[in-house]
Amino acid sequence: MKRFLFSVCALALISGAAFADVPDPSNCTCTLDATGRLLMIPGGPVASVWQKNTNADFSLIVRNAANAPINNCVVEVLVGGQAGLFTGLCSYQSMGLIRNTDAGGNVSFNVQGGGCYKHQPDACTIRGNGVIIRTYDMVMSPDYTGTDDNGLASRWSLTVTPSDLASFVVAYQGGIGPASCHDYNNNGTTNPPDLAVFGNSYYGGVGRCGP
């Protein structure tokens, strides 16, 4: 009998530990929820140092079904559209797209890349310990030479160039442009807030992935 009770208790502890490592999407939070999109920006030079553009920063808090934060949870950001060349990532992003949470369940990302891939169910997927936490159907970047609202292949160079500026101006339409691949906050209008993001990404036409 004692052995049986010991076994039951051991199984309960093992099950509880495993359960604690499983994210519950309804208890997780992500700052991308406010816009429903992933924004990617190639890094730019500041005082001769290549760094990430903070406009592309986002963070998550990963929690389990008991609403407790999960420490050391492996969080992955999957960017769609790469196979069709709708999007591209800076070469050093392969490791930056997988990170572990801290003791509070917190993890932060800044995806550097270019292109546009909108209205697609696989545009952006975020997983924690293999569990899908979030999906977004919009990925966009100032590095995009197009004015459409869906995304065209091979319109990115991993550098925010004068060609991207020309495309942005056409999409902007004086600050009252419709939804487009340059509607970075995904509010349905290409307007002054989007201009601010583009201006902060342009760096005089040389904002690109770091060396």
C-alpha cells in the first residue's frame, strides 16, 4: 500500500511538473496583440555601430494553465513567406528567433528583415515549448519596394534604400494613403505614424543588416 501511494504521489509530481511547462495561450500576453502584425526592420548605423531598430521590439509573457509564468520556456518566432521570397531575414537572425524566457516568463525579440506578407495565416507564428501561443497574418517592413497591400516576391534587399522611400511616398499619399505594405501599425491607413517609423528606419538610405 505504501509503495502504491508513493507511486501515485510520484506520478502526480511528474505530471504537475510537465503541466507547469505547457503554455496556455489564453494566459500568455504579447505586445504584438495591439497591432496584430510583425514588423521587421534591418538594423541601422548609430555612431558607426550597427544596432537593432527599437520600433521592431516586442515581448511576451508566457504562462501556464495555472497562470504561473514559465521559466526557461523555449520561444520560437516563425516568419512565413520566406520560401516564396516574400520575406527575408538578416543572416544572423537564425539564433535570434529562438530565445528562452526568464523566471518571470518574459522574453523579448527584435526580428530584422525585409519584405511584405499580408493576409496569410502563416505570416507569423510564435511557439512556446512547441505549443502555438500566437499567430498573426501580417508581416511587413520598411524594406519593401511596393505599394500594394498583400506583398510581392523579391521586393526586399535587407537595406532600406531610396527605392523603398519612393514606394513609401506613393503609398503614403500625403498622409491619407489606404492600407498597404507600408501601413506599419496595421490601422488601415498609411499615415504620419508610419512615416515616423520609415524615417527612423531609413538612415539616409543605408539602413541595412549589420556586417
